[in-house]
Amino acid sequence: MPVPEFIKALRSKVGHDLLHIPTVLVLIRDDTDRLLLVQDGDDGLWTAPGGIVDPFELPANAAVREAWEEAGVQVQLTALVGVFSGELCYTNYSNGDKVAWVSTVFAARIVGGTAAPDGQETTAAQFFTAEEVAKLSLKRYLPMFLAAAESGQPGYFQPATWQP
């Protein structure tokens, strides 16, 4: 589902104005430590499966659902990588919609299914080594999420910069 119904309802009231929404993203690795990425159907950039958390949905459930919907795999979440927001977590879509998000990022392993794109939101789903990922055209936020995952710090969060 590219645009959830509750977002469509909000858009009918606020137009293209900025929405601040909760999202999830799942860093899925196989047994050889390759990362499963999906190619975005809109801009062709590579990212990990993820999307909007529906009202009353647990972020963990959203992460498992998004992995299934966008990449065709059932996953078991293995760790909370971190929580992210800021300037890298912003999109101005071609239709004029503006979205900023707070993303809960999980690590996961596959427990079923076969990696495949959904044909709408994603046009490819493929495993990559770290060296291969470094050569891809990625969504601008993904390197920050990957660096946090590779840091070994569980529950990473961006340091506070606000002061009274």
C-alpha cells in the first residue's frame, strides 16, 4: 500500500503541508552477512524495506509487515538499531507532499519467503555485500542507519543538541 488511508485523509485536510510521521526500517542480513536492499519504484534509489507505522500499530509489527510487503520475506527482528530523525529524514515528493519522519530502525534475519520486489513501491530486492552497497545509489538517510548498525551500540540515538 503506497499511501495509507489515514495519510490520504490527512492530506485532504492539510494539502501538501509538512506531515511529521512515525516510520520503521529493517536492516535484514542473510547468513553470509549480505544486506537485503530494495530499489524504490519512484526514484530508483536503493534502501532497506520500511515505511509508515499505522495508527495503533506497534513499530515491531510495522517492521515485519513492511519487510513482507516490500521485499517478500518474513523476518524475525533481532535488535533495535536506533531511533533517527533530523534533516536526512525528510522528503518533498514530486506531487508536492512534504514529509518528515522519526524512524525506528531494526535489525532482522529472514525466517521465510524469498526476496522479491512488490512491483509498486519496490522494483528490485537483492542482497549486497558491504563493498557492493558502497557502490550503489542510496537514499540519503541509509548510510546514517547503516553506520549506527555497524557501530555496535544497541539502541543508538542521535545526540541531543538542544539547550535551554
